[in-house]
Amino acid sequence: MPVIRLWDLTDGKPVRELAGHDAALTSLVWSPDNKRLASACGQDGSIRLWDPQTGRCLNTVKLKDFNYPCLAFAPSGKHLVASGFKHVKDTSVNLLGVWDVESMKQRHLIETVYRGSGMAFLDDVTLASVGGENLYFLDIDTAKLTLPAVSIDMHEWPHTTSADGSRRAGIVRDENLSVLEGETGIELARLRVVPRLCPFTLSPGGEYLAVSTEAGLIELFDATSGARLAEFRHSATELDVALAFTPDGGRLLSGGNDTTVLVWDVRAALRGRATAVVPLDPAKRREHWAALGSRKPAAVRAALLALRADPQGTLRLADAELRDAQSAANAERVRRLIVDLDADSFTTRDRASRELTAVGEPARSALVQAAREGGSAEVKKRAAALLILLGTEGLTEGQLRALRAVRLLEKIGGSPARRVLERLAGGSAHDPVTRAAVASLRRRKTMAIDARD
């Protein structure tokens, strides 16, 4: 009978074993707070939730006609998702299930047009996954696709994603390794010296990509620039070295055919290789800030690298620019204007429409909700008309800029960056920027970023 074995990384000693599955596991994932462990086995048809501190199985879910289940926790830790498929006559039907972790009661079980490879949450409700040559985005609350699918030039397998959803990596059609941005699928880096079936993995925050490029050699790359940063040597004699980062990204584990697991200190290996601080002049900084809203890979890559190298200047600009965007779309003001779309007076309804048009992009999320769930046909009609004016194809330029700024602020760290994120987290619960800020603050707490700062 297979077991899950837990080890203490400080002394390399086994701690306990978790037994219960009848066959080999297809998936094993930690909850974001590391207080729970979820495992799945297709052959025995079960998902198990464990307390790793005691080794006790807290709950078991029996799956029916659910092959090769792969698991992912939502960033809040409140929901668990499994992707898989079932056989129907001579074909297979893709499945995706959502469970409440506390009770392990199923919320949704839906048939999808995609297999669900490389699952990663962008926030508490938006699940991104690959199917065929597309990147799909699913709202797990409504069990409906949300943002438009994005075409990507990448095989479904092998595939890896960062825990924060900001990066995904896989083999592209020319057999090289590509790193994509999680929200848009645009390519940020391509490695051209990698064997077809090399093991690779991304760090939880999407900063680094670790690749086993030849027998025993593990190379560490910058996941945005593609620059080679460090190397480690495992004693394995074959290419098949399993790789995994610890939740804080500070250590890398490698397991090989020599039956050993080695623990590498990533921070120590990168000491002295910190990104050089290159302050930008105000005009250039604003130019790169504007490019954060672009969908052109070269412009986005240059902006991310330049702003990352100017942390204090980027922090000041983000504080001012994001404050201006928020004040233009004060959540309470937008809520009142949407209520006024249903006023008895035509003059009031018309004024509300004009003012929401003037607010522009920051009102988009509230308008989407009103168009779907508005209390009256008038509200739904006016909200839908406003969305046509604003444009409804995927994330807007302003949202892209703010989402990328949230990622940069998380990496910059420190109390000032945290305060900006806290302010953004107070926005509308339906705004993807608000949800991204909430998820970022939760990750900072889990990874003890503020304590290190």
C-alpha cells in the first residue's frame, strides 16, 4: 500500500507517514497556509484531506468516473478544485469539480471543453488552466468561463505554474521551454537549450524557473528575463530529477534515481546576484508604467524588468497612480450610480449613465455584475450598453497595468508597499485588481515576507 511520507527539512529525518490510498497518487498539494494536505488517487477513486501535524485523515471524498484527478487549492484555502475526465463510450469527457474544504461538500461538477492542465488560481475565484492550445479562465463561484480564452503556442504537457498564478512554463512547438504571463498568456522568456522532456518547475512567486538540463545538472533562471542565475549538481545519473520549491521559494528540492532528495539554499546561491538598482528618470519611469498596460511581449518584459530595478521610484509612482485610479472609481460612488440607473426620473438615469461612462475602466467590474444580476431590466440594459462603450474583451489596459503593479509591489516588499496593497484590497470584491491585492497580502503573510522586510 502506498504511503505519503513527511520529512523535516532541517535535519532530513522522516516525521510521519500518511496511509489510506490503495494505489499510486495522481496529485498531492499543500494548502496555502500549509496546515492541510490534499491527495488524489484515480485508481481508488478518492480525494483525501490530511492534517500533516497529526497524520490524521480529516475527510475522504469518493469520486465516480473521475480519472486522473489533479488538485489545486484556492488562495484562501477554502476551496479545492480537481480536474480530470470520464470515459463515455468511445470518447472522454473533461471534468472539473469544486469542493468546500471545511465540509468537503461538492459545490460544482461541470463538464468542460478543456482538460484543465496546469491549473493555477489568479485570485480566490479565477482559475486559469490550459486546454488544447488555449488558456481558459473559470470563475469557481459561478462555474462559468469569465475572461476570453487566450491562444498559446504550448503543449498541454509537460506544464508547470507558479503558486501565485503569475507565470506558467511549458514546451512550445519548436521544442524549447517558454515562460508565459499567467493573466494574458504572452511570452516573457524562452530557453533554447533544453531537452524535450526535462523536468522543470517555477518558484511559488514566479520569480525563478528551475530546470534539469542534463543528468544531475539543475539550472536556475530568471523567469522574466530568461537570464541564467545559478546551478546545482544532483548526484543522479539520469535526466529524470524531480524538482520542487518550498512555499517561501527560499529552497529547492531535487529527487533523483539515486533515491535521495537534496535541499538547496536558493537565497544563498543568489547572494551577491541581487538585481542591481537602476533608478529611472521620471519620464522613462512613466513610459514603462504606461507599458504595463500593453499586450506587446517586448514592451511588457522591458517594463517589468526596468520597474523591478527601480523599486523605490516604482513604489512612489504606483502609490500615486493607483490612488488616482481608485479615487476616480470610489466603490460607494459607483454603487450609488448603478442604483440610479433604475431611478424613476429619466434625467437621473441618464446622468448616472454619463457619470459611469466618465469613470471608465475602474467601473467595469461593477457594471459586469449589474449586467448579469441587476435588479431590473432597465439596470441590466443600461449596464450592458455601458460595457459596450467601455469594451468587454478581456482585461482592460488599466486593469492589466494595475494587476502587474500588484505583482511588482509584492516583490518590492516593505511596509509602504504593503500599505498600497491594503488600500487596493479595500476596493470592490468583483474587481480583479482588488482580488489580486487580497491574494497578494495573503501570500505575504503565509511566506512571512513582512517579517523578512
